Amino acid sequence: MEIGAFTFADVSVRGGVAAPQRIPELIEEIVLADEVGLDVFGLGEHHHPAFGAPAPPVTLAAAAARTSRIRLTSAVTVLSTADPVRVLEEFHALDLVSGGRAELMVGRGALLDSFRLFGHDLQDYEQLFDEKLRLLLRLREGGPVTWSGRFRPPLHGETVLPRPVQDPLPVSVAVGGSPQSAVRAAAVGLPLMIGTLGGQAHQLAPIAELYREALGHYGKERLPIGMSLHGFVADTSQRAGEIYFPADAELRNVVGARLGVREVTAEHMAAQNGPGSTYAVGSPQQVIEKILHYHEVLGHQRTMLQLAVGPVPHRDLMRAIELLGTEVAPVVRAEVARREAVAPVGEAA
């Protein structure tokens, strides 16, 4: 089991932490994640006042220069509103800077600001992602590509250069609860990352099972599944809740205000942290138990916690990363290894 963290470089739009402070802090957090043995750190793309890193490969490249082992991924790149040629150029560059530690996680995006910003029509939501994903995979293969489609000018014998250290660059597809998205990931032979926005872990099991069935249907080899979830670890469960849930409520209210969503309270968000939920907020032991429960349900190979939400202080994030790397990850890895020695990978559910 790989254990990691991800963030959208949250800033506090109601006063406090702004991007000039948040980005240097974020780089320090990635450096610490590398030092304490986390496997992967992800940075997501959003174009919204609540988030401070709309260009993840730039910030990840800065972190790559100060780390040596940890893998660095987008979480996610909104491919629907991006140019696949430019995306690959940027992540090939990140792979070269990091010495072969870059990953590209693509998705359609949970927020829709990039459609407005880059001039795309929401009516083309599905078609944009499908076309651009297929073009990206053609370009990733290397060699001249001749191509034409609806949403960008044609290509005539073009190659994305320079090539990365990892050739081809690792690419995965992030999905929410859409069965069609899971099937599409299987059809093109890419690993799956299941993103969670709430609900119960058992509700995700059909997505994982459908994906595995679709891999067989399309004649693809078994590929890894990852899971991202809301989570935070502190020395005690009380301390974790005090830090995380007020910040979670603030962020959701800021984002929700633009979507017409009713405001929530910290108490409401804390109630989402019950047994079986897709929240993992608590002491190291509680977070260990949650991740292992998810593994029983999904049989997945990577877990990434969204540690930073809203105005969570840098010092608390650093402590959470330290605990995640030194206390949570070793126990989870050992138990998952024990389980997989008994049952084949993917059959833990």
C-alpha cells in the first residue's frame, strides 16, 4: 500500500493565509513528506479564489528540486480544458527535474471554473475529456502523431519533446462516482484513482469492481486502484477534529457560496467522520483503522489523504504529515502486505 497526501494549496479567502505564504509552506510540507517516507504527494488544479496553485507542475517542480524520493503528481489535471500537448510538455519537464518521479493524474474536475476561464462549453463536458484523453495517450507513446478532432487544431507528424525519464510518463484517471468514467479508464488501460466527496466506503466498491471487470473485458492486465479521501491526523482524535472540521466547513462554505449550496457547520462536517465513512480524521490509530477498512472494501493499492483544507495552520499540517509518515504508513503497509500474502491483490474486498 502506498500512502500519500494531496492538497489544492488552500488559502483562506476570509483573511489569513494568502498564496505568497501558502506556496512556500506547501513546498516545506512536501519536503517533510519526503523525509518521513510518504510515497506520493499530489497537488490539484483549481481556478478559484480558495486555492493557490492553479499550475501544479510549476509548484511540484520547485518541490522536486528539494526532494529525492517521493513521487509527485497532479491531483488532478483538468484535462478537459487543457491542451494535451502542453500538459505532456509540462509533466515531461517535471519528470526530468525530479529524476523520474513525476505522475500525471487527469480528470474532468469537480469545479467548473476552468470551463469559463479557458472558453469551453459545458455542453461538451464528456466529449472534451474523451477526445483529449485519447490524444494525450497517443502523444505519450512517442513518435510522430498525425491527428484531427473537434477541440483543437490538427497535428501533422508532431512529437512531444524532450522525452521524460519515465517513458512513457505514468498517467492515471481520477473518477468520482461515475461508472462510465471507470469503464473509460479500463478501456484505455490506465490505473484508476477513486475520489471521494462524501458518503460511505462501501458505496465505492461497485466502482472498483466494475473497473476490474472492464479491464478483463477489454483484455487489459490488472492495474492498480487508488483512493483519495478527506483525512487528517493529529496526536489525539479531539485535536484532529478541532483543527480539521472548522477549516473544512469554511472551505465548503466559500466554495458552495458560488454554487448556491447551503452553508454547513463544523459540527455537521464532524458528523461525516463516522464508521465506514470516507473521512479519516483522528489519532494515528484511528486513521490506520479507517485506511485498513477501506482496503477491505476496495482492495486498493494507494491511499492519498487531503490533509490541507481552508485555513489549517502550517504547523498542524507539518505535524499531520509527520504522523502520517512515521506512525500511520508503516502499520498500514505491514498489514496490507500480510493480507496480500494470503489473498491475491484486488480480492481483499
